[in-house]
Amino acid sequence: MAASSRGGQVLGLLLAGLGERSGQDMAQALGCTRAAVAKAVAVLREQGFVIQAAPRRGYRLIQEPPLVLPARVEARLSPDSLGRPLYHFDEIDSTNLEARRRAEAGAPHGACLVAEHQSAGRGRLNRRWLAPPQTCLLFSLILRPRLGLQEVFALNNLMSLALCRALERHCGLTPGIKWPNDLYLDGRKLAGILTEFTSRAEAVDHVVLGVGLNVNLDRRHLKGLDQPAASLKMASGHAWDRAPLLAFILEEATALYRQFLAGQHQELRREYERRSLLLGLQVRVREGDQVRSGLATGFAADGALLLQEGGRTVAIHHGDVSLLAWEGRS
């Protein structure tokens, strides 16, 4: 496991610099010694970064490893962004499970866990979520908001918006949101979100927002799935570097979280409705043994789906939703 460190600061300077960057220059910029810079460079090299060093000229970044290492993400984050500290795992049972364990042990607001592979990944309703190593972006974000229990689900919607904004602005793709927790692209599932929380005395102690985004999956990886799936690579025709993607998503999540705390709920709801795949369409919602069908008309302030059913409007807070127009597709 790797955690964020001075390596991210050094890498940020190397990414921002043109040509070589001297150890003395970086030491002055970071307020540390040249020895500390040299140590950080050595650690980066151990992690797979190719960094050249020339006497009296300095360091030059030649190549980055393809992993979602903390230094790679941190170097691209603004100082006050969510995502710090950031912990990296080559393999883990589930980033959400580990995030919940760490949150219970006192992990701070904004901490993020990212894995190259999950052995026991899961989505809503405990469905298994498996993918080959280094093909998807798998991360969980810990938040400690001062919210009532009824407001937690709004954070799930914020993460949906963060993914949409990041993919639209930085990948040129426009996914839609299938309430409550999926992103779709051209009718195929691109990402899923799992939101879990712990409360104490009727107040939220912490929230864990888990994300699984299909990045570099090929069609051969998707055989045998029970629903159509998409990936960024399949949609764009080329592979994507996952570390900058995570930084983009965390920056968007930070901006949206600030909007939410500032009370801009109406603006956020309008954006969510604009990106929704459900509004104005007939849907079927399964809540345990109960099945409801009706017209999706909007979303409540707490994130619930508003369903027009038999002449009345009901608020749906949980459930498995299917678009009637999509049923039977493969």
C-alpha cells in the first residue's frame, strides 16, 4: 500500500516544468532540503517513474508508470481538493469495505482509497463487481458531512454529477445518469456508485462513496455479463490514463460538494435532472418484493425519485430501476 507523500509535490513540479528542474530549485519551492528532494525522487523511481538526472542541470521526468499511484494523482490536485490522504492498493477485497474500516478507525474527511484490482468488489444489492487488474478506476471517498440521515443520498447524486462533469470536460463523452447509482453511455453501463454511511444518535458520522468506472475494458472483457456494458476505451477508440481521470473526478467532486454546502441545491437538482436518463419516461422500480411502474417526473430535495403512479406522485428512496423501453435489450 502506498500513501500520498512529498513525492506528489516533487512530481507536480516535474510535470509543470519544461526541461530539467534542479534539486535546489525544487527544494526552495517546497521549503525542504535538496536531500529531501533526492529522497523523494528515489522513491518515485522505485515506484516505476523514469526520471533522468544530469549534474548541474537537474531532473527530467521521462515516463510515468500506468498505475493510479498517490503521487500521480496528488500532483494533479489543487491543495484543498478532496482526495487527501490518498491510499493505493495493488489488490484489496473492496475499496468500500476498507474505507469503512478506516473511517471507523478515524480516517479524516476527504481521504480516498484506490485499487488496481478488487477481489470482492460489489455494487448495490451486494451484486459482485469484477474486472481485470488495471482496467478500471476503482476508488472510495470518505466524507464526514454534518447532515441528517435524510440528506445522505444527495451525496450519491453529487458523485454521479462529478463523474458526468469530468468525463464530459476531459474525455469529450456525455454519459447519462440512471438513478439511483449508474452512469450509462449509449444505453450501456459505464460506471456504478455505491454509497454507504454510518450514523450515531440520528446524525451522520461518515459517508463512503464508492465508484467503479470502466476505463480500458475491451469487448473480450465484457463477455458473460448480464447487462450491456461500455468503457471509455470502447467509446473513444483509445486507452486512458486512469490517474489524471481520478484527479479530474476528485476536483469536480470538490466543487460540487462546496456548492452543496453553500445551499445551491436547486441548481444541483436542475443539473441532475438535465443529465438524467429517466425523466419523462416509463420506468419499473423493484423494492424488495414490491414492484412499482409509472412515469419518472423529477427528483426530491433528498435525492428521491418522484414517480407518477395511478394519478398520484410517490417518492422512491431505494430500488432497482429499469426503463421499460430498455427491457429485453442485449
